[in-house]
Amino acid sequence: MTKLTDSKKPSQFALGLGSRLSKLAEKVGGKASLAKKAKTSLTNIYRYISGKRLIPAELLANIARVCNVSMDWLAYGEDDCQSTINQMDNFLVQEEKKEYSTKKHLFHLSRIKSCFLSFSEVIAKLGLSRSELMSQFKGKVGDFFFVQVSDEGMDPTLKCGDIVLIDSRTNEIIFDGLYFIAIGEVPLLKRIQRLPSNVIEVISDNKNYRAYTLNLGQEPEKISIIGQVVWQWRGQRCF
């Protein structure tokens, strides 16, 4: 790999390139995220952005490829800048949808999205080991969400304030159990029981709440399965 030599004073070319790299970093979630995508060190990214070091041509081409931007724009500022940024935005949206494909139709619903707790904060507050937790459930962090119980509908099984871990890889009702669902735009933690003819019964363990049925064949738009409850922590009011 041929590396361009450092210069004592950044050239206009290096400064312009650094400015465009900085824009890319903002779009992909920060400099660390850009470094990860480009498969280089965070220190190098800082140097390239500041203009203290010129980026190798091979790495420049790789960044343009993984960020889905024009090489002409990234290297020289040519091409329509806003068009390139819009192109990258569309690419990142598609990547996010791909990563959360099982629930992508839910993420525009603010009431549902607001239910998810910060994974890192909950891990720290509960004193859990991220690696052990993922090993136990044989998944990766992006497969799971923490949700805090906010009503008495599932009392005594789930009490208000409990923290539950949701496995989002389960987005259909295969077995009876506890699920995090959305009926319309309303997020709910409920017990789901399968009945004949593609019908499910939505059950609240609190006997003051009535159960009801939904026909998934006739009313598929009414219910979305966000994931299955796989673990709970009793009375952990973290937030």
C-alpha cells in the first residue's frame, strides 16, 4: 500500500478532504464509526480530518465505497455535494432498515421507539455482563432491547417498574408466551396464546383486564410482533 507523505502544514487539498471526511463521520454516527467502517484506526481518522496526514488512495476509495459516496466528491469536492450527501443518507437508511428488518415497519412510531431503554445504561445499572448475556441467549446486542414495564396489565407476572429483555428475532407467534407487541400504534407487553384458524388470544395476567382475540389472517395490520420476552428483572426502576 502506498501512503502519501505527511506535510508540516496541511495543504488546501488535505483540509478540504478532511472537511468532507468530517461530514461523512457525522452521517455515519461519529469518527469511531467511520474508522470501523473504513477498517482503520480512530487516530488515523483524526489525522486525516485535521489534514495532518494525507489518506492513502486505497483507503480513500474504500471509504467512498462503504459510505456510498462519489470518489470525485470525497477526493476533490467535485460532483454535486448535496446530491452526494442525500445519496449517502438514503444508503444509511437502507442499512438501518436491513439491520432491523424484522421491525423496520415499527421504528417510525415514536410511542414504540420511546419504550426502548439504552442497552449500555441498563447493562451498567443492573451490573450485567454484556458478553455473558449475549452468550446465554446466543445472539448479538442488536438482537435485543430492554423495556421497562409501565402498567399493571401483566401483574403479578410483570410488575410496574420491572425491566424485561426483548428478543427481536422473534417476530411471529410460533409458541405461546410473553411478547412485546404493538396493536396499531400502542405498545403492549402481553401473553399471547395461539388458537385455531390463525387466531390469537391477547391475555393480561391481571384479572382486572379482559382478554380478547385477533384474527391474524383478517387483521394483519392491527398487530405487529416486536419480540418475545426472554428475561425479567424484578423491581429494577432504573429510569
